[in-house]
Amino acid sequence: YALIRIEENETDDGVVCDVCLDEEDDEGDEIVICELCLGATHQKCYGSEILHRLPKEDEDWFCQRCKTLQNDPTKLTIDIKCQFCPELKGIMKCIDEAKNIWAHVTCVNWTNEVYFKTPEKERVIGNIPRTKRACTICTYQYGSLISCDHRGCRESFHVKCATKKGFIYHWNQMTTDCGITKDNQPLPVYCQRHKAVG
């Protein structure tokens, strides 16, 4: 499981939600860590069985991917891939059981063409866009890319690559930095060159 383990979450210090990138937790929306991959997520960011109930203190919690790996010994960690990006680490969910399609929750959240149907985040609505270009960060031509929102910029990247580079960061901080005041107004994402100028 080394390919999917998030080693920095071994200790409880500075654990960040893989979905919203916030390290704060509130009553009723605490950060839960998967015992196998060490992926961390807020209850509301993940949905499913932890949306309204925290695991008991003596109870191990496993994310959907890790449960699937445990229940089917023939599956390898590389058999469950995000349809949006090549990154194996991070909180993923099966978004189409019939077709065995998996995705990082954060990839769905930042891709305009798809969205979760319910707060449980079990199914998505929309079509997963396919790229014909390579990501300008990792150079892989796979999955789906988002583009820099600076007018005329041609930089495009996977959501998880943008997160690693700091183009996508804590939601509330991005909202403040961008001067967004409306709840449902989309947040712009900028490449390295345009991050400062917006």
C-alpha cells in the first residue's frame, strides 16, 4: 500500500483535509483519517457513512478505496485510479459502480463539467472531460485538465497537480485572496505566472 499511503499523516500534527485543504475541524465536521492509506478528510467533504456519524474511538475507519482493496485481494492499488488525474494518493470514491469509475473528491469539486449529486457524494452528474493535451505540470496526457483562468493563458493542469503547486489551496483563503463575496461564484485558479496578478 506504499503507493497510496500519505506518510505525512502518520502523526496528528498538521493533518490537512485532502479535499478542502483545511486543517481546522469543527463540531460535527471533524477530520477523519483512513487507517490504511492515511488519507484525511472532513466528514462533510467525504460524505457517505461519516457524513453524520464519526467512527467510534475504538473503531478503525477505511475510505471507500481501501475497503475495496481489503475486500478484494485480487485488486492492486494501481487498479483503482482517478479518472481525472494520474495521482494515486488522496481520498477517492467510486463515482460509477457499474463502470468501476473512481475519482478524487477534490478532482470532482474543481472540474466544472461534473458535480456530486448529493451531500453523501456517491454519484456524479455530468460527463468527465477528456484531455487531448498534456498537463503543463506533470506532462502526462491523461484524464481531465483545468485551465489557468487568466485571460489568454494556455496553461492547463490536473487538479491534484495544481494542488501540489499551490495554485489550489485552502478554500476560505482562496475566497479571501480572490475577493469572492458570493457563495456560488466559482473560484478562479491561476498558474504560477499569473498567480500574483490574478
